[in-house]
Amino acid sequence: MRYLIVLFFVFASCKKSPENKTEPKSLAEIHNQAIFVDTHNDILLHTMEKSFLIDDDLTGKTHSDLNRMKQGGLDVQFFSVWSDGNQLNPYKYANAQIDSLDAVIKRNPTKIVKVANTEELLKVVQQHKIAALIGLEGGHQFENDIDKLDTLFNRGVRYITLTWNNSTPWATSASDETKKEGTLNSEGEKGLTKFGKQIVNKMNTLGIMVDISHVGEQTFWDVIATTTKPIIASHSSVYNICPHPRNLNDDQIKAIAKNGGVIQINFNSGFIDATVAKKEEKFLIKHKTEIDSLKQLGINPYLAEESMYSKYRLETEELKAPFHLVIDHIEYIIKLVGVDYVGIGSDFDGIVLPPKQLNDVTTYPLITKALIERGYSEKDIDKILGGNILRVLKANE
């Protein structure tokens, strides 16, 4: 416990002014002095599929761009590298996404720097630049070749989400584990195979955090029994508030806390508000003909659906969850296991329905404001906004 406390003060003090203030700090001071970490942003998909440039002003087109990230007080971003289970040559596609991030960093050395560890991260934050790391969303992307993990680590990958919605031969996803006819692993069971456990051990050895967002419950418990390092849920929320297969039940939350890990709350309206799923289903059925026509033109199925939300903005606004539910999910975890085990994994640009008010990355300060209003101390807010995930990152190094 003493180790955790020392680590927290190291992280929390990195942006602090040396002045000893006696008057209450403003919202801006509390927000900007914390190290704000978002563990999940899918903007790289848009650079690949739409040829967007992150260093351009993408207001109205995406949730994120480089300048708006700074406006929102973001200090550390884990950029998601994603493809679905049907992607041809997913390892090649993953590396192309990393290339696109590297190109942005090369063009903007005064704004963003890729970092390898917490020591480099803290130096970059002190320089008022964004520290960039990578999360690989879906283990299918290294094509069952454990040796490729070394290359991915060297390219900046610091967590791997073991599955996306699709299972791998060595791990079953939440989507498959909750279907009657869901895909089983190569051993004909749910959970991790012997090879899957070897992958977890390899990640522990390299310093790649094991991410259990998207995995099935049996896979989750197999990870807990296998890992020697703290794990993360990079973008998941609370099942007891919103019973979605992607969310975590109380036993899982308690297990992550016991493991010393952290749960990063997802902003997706369908993961935080139990009323959204049925409304969203009706919306997609209503616009199915348009979506299918876009798919026939070769548009990525995810982006085909996304375009409907952009086209029918008034309908979309009615689907969104109320903002307070984001804070409710954070607070639920705090009340269940404590303030040391929760953070932010927005899923911006990987979702089409962020909550009302949280329209893009510039709105991050609303979270700080809400936490202040609910009575959380500056110390606790520092942990929630970034201190907790930095502790776990350090523990995996």
C-alpha cells in the first residue's frame, strides 16, 4: 500500500505549481494540474478509412484532433489500433495505423511525443506535450504469432485487448460467450487456451498491460488466474447500472481491485444507459436500407452505420444518455472497491453516441467539474483522471 501511495504522489505532483496556495483552487487549476489520461481513442481508424489528418481541425467531423485534445486538458492518450475479425492481413493493417500515428508525431514534435515508459511519459507531460502510447484492440491482429508481440511492443503498444467482439482461437469474447451459438476456443471451450495463457505470460514479461475489455467472463477469470501483473479494462463500464455484455459485474470489479488493476469508464451511451439499446436498434432498423447500400459500395460496416448518426443528427441526439450517468459509473466503482481502481477510457471516435454534453475531447473538464460537485478531493480527482492508470502502467514495466 505504501508503494501505491508513493507512486500516486509522484504522478500527481508532476504538473503541480511549487506555490503553496491557501485559497480554493479553480476548476481549471484542478483539471490542468492533474495528469489526464484517456486509455481509448479510435481516431486512427478515421485516418485510415477517411484520410483524415489528426493535426487538422476536424471539428464537426470527429470527436478528436490534436489541438482539441490539448484544449480539453488531455496529457496522455492511448491510441487504439483496431480492425474487426474479417480484416485481411490484420497485422499489416495494424502496422499501417501505427505508421499513421508516427507520421503525425513526426510532423508535430512540439505537440505530441510517443513514449516508451512512465519516466518518458512524465517528462513529456512536464513539457506540456501529449504523451502517446498505443493499445491494440483485438488479439487477432498479431495473427496467433506470439513473436509479433515483441515488434508491437517496440512500436509503442502498451496494452492489448485480448479479443474484440470476435473470439480468437485462444480466447473467447464477451460477444461469443453470451451467444447460444458463439464461437468456442480451439480447445472447444470458453476462456483461455494453454496458448492464450502463454500470451498473457509473454505480455507480463514484456510490459504490455493485459486488457480485458471485450473478453468473455470465462476468459476474464482465466486471465485473473494467470496474470502476474495488474490488468486493465481500457474501455468498459458497470454491469449493475447497465447490463450490457461488455460491462463488468461486481465480482469482476472486485477481482480487478484485488489484482491492483483499474477499470477505465467507457462513454458509449449504450454501455452506460440501459434504455439506449432498444432505441438504437430501432434507429438502425429504420435506416437499414441506406446502411446496406453503403456496405455494398465497400464502405466499412462500422462507418456505414456511423454515417447515419451524422446524417440524422436530431434523431441521434434523442438517443444519447444523460451526462450524469458517466459519473454514476465512476462513483459506483468507488463505492464498491475504492477510488484507486477507476479511470477514463472514453472510446471517442470509436463510438457514435457519447453522452449529452460530452460532445468531444474539449469537454473533458466537465468530468472534473462533476467530481468536484460530488465532493471528491483534489487528491481523489487526480487518481481518477490519470493517477490510477499510471500506477498500473508503472507496475507492468
